[in-house]
Amino acid sequence: MSIEIIGWGHTRFGRSALSLEAMIVEAAALALAHAETPAQEIDEIVLGHFNAGFSAQDFTAALVLQADPALRFRPATRVENACASGSAAVHTGVRAIRSGQARKVLVVGAERMSDAAGAEVGRNLLRAAYLPEEGTVEGGFAGLFGRVATDYFARHGDHSDSLAAIAAKNHRNGADNPLAHLQKDLGLDFCRAVTPENPLVAGPLRRTDCSPVSDGAAALVLSLGSAHDAPRAVRVAGTAHVQDFLPASRRDPLLMEGCTEAWHRALRQAGWTLDTLSFVETHDCFTIAELLQYEAMGLAPHGRGAEVVASGLTARDGRLPVNRSGGLKAKGHPIGATGVSMHVMTAMQLTGEAPEAMQLGRADRGGLFNMGGLGVANYVTLLEAGR
């Protein structure tokens, strides 16, 4: 059985004038049009939406129906798994097709975050932590990852410059992506320095080490390979979802063992190795997360992720470009949309439909890792070019 992405839609991420509903409708309509799929051919709808207080409107799955009246009476479900809600939606759609319950699924991810004030943003995001033990961490979710960075530096030495290099790389990549929230190449010197324009936010993390508060939506159409004649197809070669303990006290957050397990399972399912990948999109909600993911996915031993940064391996002209889209760091991180966006950005590269400045020369196989919480929800999807 071949399951394929046959079309997609993506709003520009950033601070949007559009309502949550309008962003959902725009992305869904764009995806149906790009897939050349009439709405009446959709068998199921899945929406990834975290919310957690960002939107007064809850019960949002039915909003997708606003994109086309022909979607009425289709089963529509909202899924939530913190910052991996988008990938949770994609994987739910894949399972619906694998089970035989659907031939075509419309997947949407969306979030509107900018209506919340700074303190409220922190409180909402912290709901993805284990509140009995982590609910009073100063700085909210940034504080959690600031603590992780502090612990990593204590164990392996100060790698502030490596984090700055990751930030600079992703901002440089974001400058090539017209859908990104932040489209400015900030340069390594700016990202490295602690200044009034780039202050410390939590622990050793500077503002440039943290993804922005963004609005946005992304959507895609999944189809059974034999059920469409779309002009493009990106095959889903492997998927894995690994859920770890919510309390960080029950595991070592520096190891990101759930990330490791998810990569292993997905690669085993596809019969691939890391060496066969052309590029990766990974969950850089904070630069320390990307560094840890280099180690967890197997690019470097634990404590030596900085060697990957220094080698240029993950640069846009490296052997394995990482976050050519700009990642969460520059593209933006509207929670529910992020995972769907990562699938869209990967599919764009594989079909040669990425923006010209962003398009990689070699893009045959792509992998993506989307994470919810502090390494709690771990999703890997492996995609390859089809027709």
C-alpha cells in the first residue's frame, strides 16, 4: 500500500490579521486546489490544534468544513499532542488510510497565538509541561529549555557559540523562505552576542535561541496511491510515534531517548539509514533542542553535537541540510500548524516546488522530527519523491 501527499497549502507564518477560522479555511482550500481534489472526494478530516487558551473558540475541527460546503458530513476530528499536534494529525490521517477507512484525508494544522499577552503565552505553553513539578518554572517553557541548556553545559561544557551557529544557520535559511515569520539573515555575530537587542531569556538562552510567537496554518491532502491522478506524489515511506513520560524527573531530558527511538522505528520501517536522507526538518523550538536532536538521531555521540555544527554537515550546502525552511526558529512556530508545515516543507523540496532560493539541488528523501513538550511526544516521518 502506498500512501502519498498529493497537495498542500500554507499561509505565511507570523503575526496575522486573519482569524483562526480564516487561516484554517485558507490553508484547507489551498491544499484541495493544489491537489486537484474536489472536496467531495475527501473521506475524513483531521485538524491539529493545541489551543490551551490561545483561542476562545474551541471545538475547532468543524471549522475546516467552512472551506467547502461539500465537506459537510465528513468525519472531522481535532487531535492535540502539544507542539506535535500537527504531526499527530498527519499520522492519524495515515492510519485512517492504512486501516481502509479512508482513501483521501484532508489534514490541517493551525494556531493563532498573537492575541495572547507575553505572560499569557508563557502560561499557555507551560500546560505542555508536567505542572505538579514544572508548573512554577520561571520563564515558562523557555525556562524549561533554559534549564536543559544549563544542565548540558554543566555536563559537556559551554556550547553557547554552537547554539548561536544553529540560530544563525536557521535565520539564514529563513531569509530564503517567503512563508517564514522571520526572513532576515541575522549573522553569527548578532546571534552570539548578548545585547539589548538579543538579551538572555532563560539560563544561557538568548532571544535568538528561541522560536517566535507565530500565527499560521498549513494543510495537506493524503491519498491512497491508487486513488488519485494528481500531478505530484510524495510517498510516506515510514512513520513512528513514541510517547515518553511527561515528568522530566522520570527520564534524562538531555538524552532525548524518545527522539532516538522514533528515528530508529521509522528508519527500520522504511528500510533506510540516515545516510540515505537528502535533508531533515527538525524541531528547533529552542537551539538547544536542535543540538540535542543531532545527538539523538545519531549524527554525533551524546555531548558532541557541537562537532556536527562545526563540521558544516547540516548547513544548506552540507551533506545533510537541516531546517532549510528556517525551522521553527525562523519560519515560526504556530503550535498546531508546525507539524503539518514540516510535512509541507519536506514535500515541497521532494517535488522541486520549494521557493527557488530555498530549493535544494538534491532532494530525493527527506526526514522530519516533530516534538511535543520536553521530548515527550516524538514523531518521525520519512518521505520520498514519487511521480
